[in-house]
Amino acid sequence: MYEDERIEHASSIIEKHSISALPVIDSDHRVIGIVTSESISALFGKYD
């Protein structure tokens, strides 16, 4: 996923493809991070 995409999009991709993580890339297609299903769960848990 690109760095400016919404976290909901990452969550959708992770769920759809039954994977546990996605790389985050910048506009030059360099990996700058990773989003995991655990980090998404922790983030959404803060808003319950």
C-alpha cells in the first residue's frame, strides 16, 4: 500500500487475501514500513 492510503484499505486487503502484513511504499516505490493485522487491530481497539 502507498503511504497516503487509508488504513481501512490496508485492512480490507489483509482480510481479503488472508495475509498478516503489507509493505508500505513511498512515491518512489521504496519500502518505508509495514502494516500488520496486529497493528490495525490495536489501532481500531483504541476507538471502541
